[in-house]
Amino acid sequence: FSHLNSERLKIVVTRDLGPDVMTILYSESAKYEIVLWPGKNACDRKWLLDNVRDALALIVLVTDRIDAEVLDAAGSQLKVVSTMSVGYEHISVPDLAKRNIRLGYTPDVLTDAVADISIMLALMAGRLAKETTLFVSEGNWPTYSWAPFAFCGSQISATPSSPKRTAGFLGFGRIAQATLRRLLGFGFTHCVYTSNPFSKPSPERDSELLSSFGAPLHSLKRVSLDELASESDVLFVLTPGGDETKGLINEAFLKKMKKTAVLVNSSRGTVVDSDALAKALKEGWIWGAGLDVIAGEPNVAGDHALVREPRCVVLPHIGSATVQTRLDMATLAVQNALAALNDQDMPASVNV
Ligand code: DGY
């Protein structure tokens, strides 16, 4: 509901954050008018432009584009934009900076959930989860009896005949490192990564990082994109989206990958060229792919080439979707907004 007393300062919230978290906001309603998008789906742009006027705080999701138009519609009193996400490509940071508006986000609390799903996608893609579950659900199991080399996948973990396993990461932040930690339990011995193209290679940083992972990891190094493609047994895309990373995983990259390799994308769909990936899977340049995100989402129809592709597992952007993590994210988004409104340090903020 929204409170209509115009004396109070306005907080606009673009989606119902559930009873536990909305209670935190409503407990402030003596001071703040809470204006909540009433819909179940993504907040309507026109509603946002109409309602944001005079707001002091704006609590948003990845589905809301926050640009100059929205900020101008809000007016110069807007103090903070707080997003319930770790990624913030949907927010124009330069436009916030120009207007001195603070930005809150939700790192850390979702790291484990996204690392978990990245491992799940790697295993599913490697072990033919889509083809085999379809085989069973379509009633075909009775036509088949156990056979030595039927339904064989590409093994993610180390084996006696293949003891060297290399994890590759495009982007090597918190979630990538949490994913690597999990992979040590699968016998991974080597790690290659590339990160921000503008940051310089640092052997010192690499050796510090290597020792933080302990003895099971034999080597960790920052490499070129070409080396990342050719050395990875499993390649995890865990980099922010935006222009800098758009289409980095393209035909040229995919052609350099191992035929047994698996590609996992649990960050932003725009990093992977979908047409190139569909071709790579169809023509066997790589083994399989697990995607939690696709360019153009949520407009991904059932006949999308990657959705139809048996070697591609597609999830509808649910990396952080556990009950516990989403509650933590929503709580942190509200805490960030309230802290900024009280001119305090936000628990998690981006330097704009
Ligand atoms: C994020 O937080 O940026 C995710 O994409 C949503 O979980």
C-alpha cells in the first residue's frame, strides 16, 4: 500500500520485497511514505516515471533501467538508489555521480548461491543432464538397457587418466573465487583467469591468491583471452556485463576451446554471443554449456536456438534464487537505502 501523507519523505520501491522485508520499511512509515509498484511483474516504466517524483530513495531490481530520464523525473532531492543485486549495469553510474546520488548494492550475500549454481550448471552440462532427463521424462527409458558407452558425459572432476584439471574464469571476483574453492573438492589443480582488460597482470597478486587456496591448487595465473579459451576444461563466465564485456565469448573464442570443455555463464547474457554458442554446440567445438543468463532475457522463447539445443542447459536467471539469499539481498537493499537516508555509511555501496 502507499501512504498518502505528503508531509512524509518518499521511498519508491519497484517490487514487493516480501512480508519480512517490507515490514522493515513499513516500520519507518511515521517518517517515510512508502510507494510500492503494485504489479507482480517488472515495474512499468511509466509508473516509475510518474511515481518517482520527489522521492528521496529508490529501491530497484535488475529489471529497472535507472538512467538520466528517471533521475530527472525524480528531482534533485533524490539521495540514493539502492539495487537488490550485485550487478548494476542497469543503473547509469555517471548520471548518479553528476547528481551526487549514492548507490547501494548487494554483494557477498549472494556469492555462495551463485557459486553453487555455477557448479551445478557445469555438472549438468558435462553430464548431459538435459538430454538424459528428457529421455526419461519422454518415457524412453524402457527402450534402453544399460550400455557401456551410452549417455557418457565429459567428466568435470579429475580422474586417474586425466589428473590435471584447469578451471578458467572470465572475471575473477568474489563469486569466481568461491566457485574455484568448490572446484578444489573436484580435484582441480590449475586455474587461469582474465579480468578487467584495463588492469595489469600482477604475478604478486596471483601468488598471494594461489596461497590463499592452499596446496590442492598447483597454479593460478592471469592469462590472455586466447589462453583462457585454450587451457580451460571448464570455463566460468563471472564478469560484469556492459559494453566492456559484450560478446567476449564469440566464434573466435569458442573455436579455440577444447572439444571436451564446458562453458558456464552465470553472470550476464550479453557476454556470450548466443548465435556463436549455438553453432559451437551444434558443430561440436565444445562439449556443452550451462547458462543461467542469455542475451535478450527475459525474451527467450521456447524455440530459441540455445533452448532447443540438447547440449545446452538453460535456467531463467536464478543464480541467487534461494529463499535465504533472496531474503538477505532484499534486507541489505533496504538497509542500504535507510542508511543513506540517515546520512550514514551504507552497509554495501558502490563508489560513484
Ligand atoms: C545480481 O545480483 O546481479 C543478479 O544477477 C541477480 O541475482
